[in-house]
Amino acid sequence: MDLGLAGWRVLVTGATSGIGYAIAEELIAEGARVACVGYRPDSQAPAGAEALLRADLSDPDQQQGVVDDAVTALGGLDALISNAGQGIDGTVENADERLWRWGMELDLHSGVRIARAALPHLRERTGRILFVTALSASEPRENHIVSNAAKAGTEAVAKSLSREVGPEGILVNCIAPGRVKSNQTKKRFADDAARDAYAAANIPLQRFGEASELAPFAALLISPRNGYVTGQRLVVDGGMSKAL
Ligand SMILES: NC(=O)c1ccc[n+]([C@@H]2O[C@H](COP(=O)([O-])OP(=O)(O)OC[C@H]3O[C@@H](n4cnc5c(N)ncnc54)[C@H](OP(=O)(O)O)[C@@H]3O)[C@@H](O)[C@H]2O)c1
């Protein structure tokens, strides 16, 4: 299926690893022009990306700048994929104020501010916004309170925003991974055997997903082939979700 993404100008945050990297790669393969945002000085964007921007998106002063720089690099913006984030451990009792502030900046506020900064550009064409959230937004993970709250907050923002900008033809959705192999998930297990044992016990498809298995759905949701799905969340989790 041709998604009609050739020439589309897309900003992808967290595009130097894992899910964001795979999404950027997919978009480039579809002919989109992609500006990637990474964090570590040595992380890499996929081949064919038009720009690699560096920012610490937990810093409010660096959030607007990635949109400005992407617009300069691409000459405008047709879609935004807000994906940067880190899994943050902690409970209500032991997550301290610093962790809350940092986690909410990175995982909730940065997405809001980047979307707000992108909107004037997205209005020039009927743009698209996709937030990468998490299954834990609806089925909270243990010892993950900051991430659970930030992702649930992001899904609430996406729903509200979809209603605000729907009349202008701008579509806003979320894609919610369950467990996908990435740097983030690698840190959580001693080795592949421990990860696979967890998958066997918790995921009906018995394995973690590959980022490349999520990417085509992200591309479809921000593409012009999606004309009528907005304010929704697509869960990509190998059947892990227990809710109806
Ligand atoms: N993997 C999963 O199972 C899973 C499940 C649920 C939700 N998610 C969500 O999916 C998104 C992508 O995660 P992933 O699993 O692909 O993780 P990942 O492989 O660790 O990639 C994270 C990306 O975010 C960037 N990033 C991290 N901290 C940043 C900061 N302070 N400022 C700017 N960019 C920063 C990283 O940049 P560098 O490469 O330069 O460090 C990288 O590009 C996250 O929002 C995560 O919460 C993932």
C-alpha cells in the first residue's frame, strides 16, 4: 500500500534508538523527509534522515528549539511524532520530587510543548500528530508511577487536542507499545533468557515485539491514507493488554 508519504516533512523525537529509530526508518523508506531528534552525543539517526538534532527534552528551554530547527531543515512540517522518553522506576512513596519533575518534563510536558510549537506549521497542510505512549497508560505497571502518570497524561492531552484541532482537519493519535525490544527494555532484564521468561508468562504471543513491527502502524496513522481516525490509541502489545 502506498501511504502517500513521499515528500512529507516529519519531525520524530527519540529517533536515534529503538521505536523512534524504526519509525524514522520506515518513514524514510516511504519517501518522507525526516528530521530526527536524539539526546546522547554519539547516537545516530537512520540513513537518509535530513537532519539530526540534539536536545535534552527534559529541559523546557530546549523543547521549542527542536521544532524551529526541524522547520528550518525541512522547510516546514507536515507531521510530528513525539516519542522521546525513558522508562522511569519508582513508587508513589519513593519517587522523589526531582524524579517527578524530570520525568514529567521529559515524558509529558515536552510532548505538549513540541505539539504546541508544531501546530502553526501543521496548519499550513492538514497535519498529523502521533504520541508514542504505553500500555501502562491504561494498565499501570508496578514500580513505574512517574511513567504511568506521564503516559496517561499524554493520552488525555492527545484526546483533548484531537477535539480542539479536528475542525481544522488535523489528526491526533497515540500508539501504545506493550513490550518492545529497545535500549530501554534491555536495561530491565539480566539477559535474553530472563526477558523471554517474562514474555512467556505475560504476553500471549510469547515474545517482545520488534520496533519494526510497530513502525508501519505509526506511519499509517500519520499518513494521508488515514483520513478519519483521530483521538484514538492503537495498542501494539502482542495481546498483553487484559482490558476489553
Ligand atoms: N520499548 C518498550 O517496550 C516501550 C513500552 C512502552 C512505551 N515505550 C515508549 O516508547 C518510547 C521510545 O522508547 P524505546 O523503548 O524505543 O527506548 P530507547 O531505545 O531507549 O529510545 C529512547 C529515545 O529517546 C531519546 N531520549 C531519551 N532521553 C532523552 C532526553 N532527555 N531528551 C531527548 N531525547 C531523549 C533517546 O535518545 P538517545 O538515543 O540519543 O539516547 C532515544 O532516541 C518512549 O517514550 C517509551 O516510554 C516503550
